[in-house]
Amino acid sequence: MNLSLDNIIKQAEDAFESAKDSSSLDKAKAHFLGKNGVFASLFKEISTVSSENRKNYGAIINSAKKKVEFLLSQCRDRLLNKELELRLSSEAIDVTLPGRGFGTGSIHPIMRSWERVERIFHSIGFDIVDGPEIENDWNNFTALNSPLGHPARSMQDTFYIDLKDKNNLQLLLRTHTSPMQVRHSSINKPPIKIISPGKTYRVDSDSTHSPMFHQVEGLWIDKNISFSDLKGVYTSFLKCFFEDDDLKIRFRPSFFPFTEPSAEIDMMFNTGANRGKWLEISGSGQVHPNVIRNFGLDPEYYMGFAFGSGLERLTMLRYGISDLRCFYENDLRFLRQIRY
Ligand code: PHE
């Protein structure tokens, strides 16, 4: 009896030892210690043992079973340790590796131009002013010599807002930065010498138009500011912006309700893909006397010029970009190319 129990213990030990993972160990456990396992049947045999030997028989089997359980727990611990080690080594983190680093962002090309334009105009004495993108009808149109029903209003497809301001004026998304002329000049005295860059909105969308775009407005009002000042200021701005002294610039007669005379400013590069082509870059003109009056100033004393240039257009020409939509698609392959 003892001999065969020793045998069983040995067999169990061998079976546990050779188990390669917890599931084969569980199988071995079931074989020896399970409900229908070796020990269960040994206990069943107790009924065949004579009553005086029963106690002894039970004790011997119990102690053998304890041994097998102990062997099992030892093997189970070893196996768990091995599995843990394996997992640790396969999922190891090499703390000596350099980090992945943070992707540093960069300034958006439009903002680069925005800042460039500000620096240039600031260097020649222009202040920089800022205003709201939700404007009223007076500042955006009426004060700029485009009263309700004026055909020039339809040159700018407008996003109207279903609200009026506290003076009962229709609200809208400003279609240009020109309302800043009115805002600033109604509360400041000449000399007025400002630029005002910002976002503008029109119902327009294709490869050269976006419903949201950027303009920079310029305004210089004083006693003696004439069209020749506009020519001088804008020409030197363009040469500075494009870092190109060979730029050709022309002022082509045009129409804006708020300037008279009005001019479209065109420029031409001497080199590069656009070489020899006139490119439209800005609207401009001498501020209309009606508009000066709407500023609350006397056009007999004050005169000056204004211009409104597209920041997208300036940026596209500076970097040779042909599709304006690139600016708003957030494609890093595009944005990463513009770093200076
Ligand atoms: N506001 C005009 C536009 O958006 C541009 C402009 C500004 C023209 C100032 C003349 C003077 O088209």
C-alpha cells in the first residue's frame, strides 16, 4: 500500500514537473486530485477496508494527498514565475532609449505673413488695430458709401446674421477689413495711420476663394496725404515683403464705392514661375469725401488713402502656392514646407 502510494506521489510529481503551462498543470491536477481522480478513488475504497484499519488507511492516504498538493503548489508557483518573467522580458521597456520627442508646432503660413506685414508697416510708423468679425451694416457697407440697395453691395456675397445690434443695425460677418476704417476713425483724431489685419467672410469657395479669408486694411488720413503717398508706401511695402527690389508695380484704375479715385494694385516678378505676369494684389484708393464725412471729419481739411490686401494672396505669391485650400486642410506635409 505504502509502496503504491509512493508510486502515485512520484507519478504526480513527474506529471506536474513536465507541465509546460498552467492549463496542462490543471489537467495533471484533475487526474490526481480531481473529483474522479486517483485520490478520490482511493478514498472510495475505504469502504472495503476493515473497520479497525480504516482510520489508519484514511490517514495514510490523506498525508499522501497533502504531499501531492504541496508538490502541485510548488510547481504552480514555479510556472507562474516563469510566465511572469517571460512576459516581463517580452514587454520590457528599454529605459535607456531616447524619448520620441514632442512634435514642435510652427506658425501657420498665413500668420507668418500677418506678422511680416505688421512688422513692415510698424517700421514705417503705422499702428496696428484690431476689430470684431461680426460687424453691423453701417460699418461694413453704409458708412463706406454703399447704402442699402447700392449695387456695389452685391459685389460681396455676405453672411447675414439673424440679429440686429442695439442700434437696430443689421449684423453680418464682415466682408472686408474696411469697416475698421470707420470704427477707428470715428473715435480717433488725425493723423490716422493704421493697418488692421484680420479675418473676413464671403459666400465664396473654390481654389482661389475661401468663405473665410484674411485681409489687411491700411489707412492714412491727415491734412496732406495724397495718392503719391499711397504709391510710395505700398511700393516699398511690396519690395520689402517679397525681398525683391526688381518688383514691378502698377496702379490700374478700378472702382470701389469708398475710394475716389480707386486703383487695383498689380505687381510683376522678374524671376520665378510667375515671371512677367501682372498679378493683382490689392484694392486701394483715395478715401472718398463722403466716407471722410462719415468718420466725423471734414473732407475740406482731411484726406488720405486706404488699401485692402488679401493675406492669402500675398502668402501664395511669396511661397509659390497655387491652391488656397491648402491653407485650411491642416495637412502637415504642406505646412511643414513653410518654416521661414
Ligand atoms: N475692401 C476692398 C475689398 O475687399 C478693398 C479696398 C480697401 C479697396 C481699401 C480700396 C480701399 O475688395
